[in-house]
Amino acid sequence: MGVFRSFGIGASTARAALAWVQRDPKSAALRRTNFHGREVTLAGGPALALGATAGAASGAATTRLKAAVVTAGVVGGAVGLYDDIVGNRPEQKSAKGFAGHLGALREGRVTSGLVKIGGVGAAGLVASALIGSRRRSGFGRGVDVLLGAGVIAGTANLLNLLDLRPGRAIKAGTLLGAPLAIGRGGALAAGTLGASTALLPADLDEEIMLGDSGANALGALLGVAFTARTGTAGRLAALAALASLTAASEKVSFTKVIHDTPWLRRLDELGRRPA
């Protein structure tokens, strides 16, 4: 019953948050033009961050795990929203990718993207420390915390990289999160998936977009759910996979790979509004 309860809390909170953000007079600043040339709103991002955080926190088994959820979800969503708004300015658009943001820093410019990277990384470290480790030695616990931080930040970054087409990040998050919603501790992931599922129809219909705010929060919370259920080996394997995908993204277009792979293209287009 805890899984369904958390799923429902995540879904209802996300829908309520979306309506609340859209009613705000300042929400006009969140309007953007998507790849089809249609006007959409970035309100889906903070709505997903709030809903997923509330749903996941309701399913967390301990106070420390609840604190880890709130840290990852709120900070990930907040710094992502900052990048969504500030990063749209002309002087910010020239820096692309991790290398681009580091290059701007060497020139003395702190980009909104670098703020986002630093914020997500710090939140991942704090969240992982709150989750802790089952190992007895101080060194072993420290390694586990660093691995967990990498998984949380890396998953946030991966979903952010995928959020280039309607529904893509939520579909990827569902594939990653569904196994985590099964069994003991599954309510945490279920709460996160409840929020994203509630917003999927509006995302596919190109009424909203997640932006960095929603994609970062979704990924970070799934990273928390994974880290809470795994030890050293699991965290190391996940981090290696995430690092490989991140490195590949600097050289290869994920959108092109998806388009050129028939089964991935069909999954990516499933439910999407026609061009």
C-alpha cells in the first residue's frame, strides 16, 4: 500500500503544483519555443520537482532518507530552474556542455550551467552522506558516499541530456525507476514516478516541457532511490555506466542515435503529438 500511496501523493502534488505555477503572473517568463516551433511552458519543471520530492519523501523509510530526498529534489530542481531562466540570456548560450562551462570559467565567467553542475553535485554529496553506507571502516564509508554522490549527480545529468524531445526524459526515467519501485523501499521511487507519470500527457502533447529543473530533479531522485538500495558494487557499476554515457554525449548525439535505431525511435515517438 505504501507504493500506491506515494505514487498518488507524487501525482496529485505535481498536478496541483503545475496549476499553481501557471496561475502565477510571473509564469510568462517560463514560455519557450520548442523544436517544433510551438510555444510551451517550463512550468512542468518546478511542478515535477515539487511533486516528485513530495511523493518520494512520503515513501522514505527514515528521517535521514527523507532529508536526502528533499536535498536532492529541491536543490536539483532549484538550480535547474535557475539555469532554465538565466541560461536563456544571449551571453550564457555560448557555453555548451561540461567542457564549455569549464572554458567559460577559465575566462573568468561563471555560467548558469556551472552553477547548476555545482549545485547538483553538492546536493548529491549531501544526499549520499545522509543515506550512508553499510561498510564498517571509515574509508569504506567514504568511498560509498562518493560513489553515491556520483550516481545521484550522474543520473540527474543523464536525464537532462535526454530532455530534448517531448516525453523522452520521463520515459527514460520510468524505465530506470520501475525496477526500483518493486520490493522493499520501492515507495521512494514510486513517489517520483507518480509525479512524472501525471505530467507525461502534457509533456507529450507539447503543453509543457521539463527543462533542467524537472529533468535534474527526476534524475537526482531516482539516483537517491538507487543509492539507498545498493552497496559499493552496485554504485560503482552504475557510476561507470553513467560516466560512459556522459562521455559519449560529448561526441555523439543521443537524438541521432535514437532516430537511427528503429525500436528506440518507435518508443521515443510513442504517444507524442504529430509534427
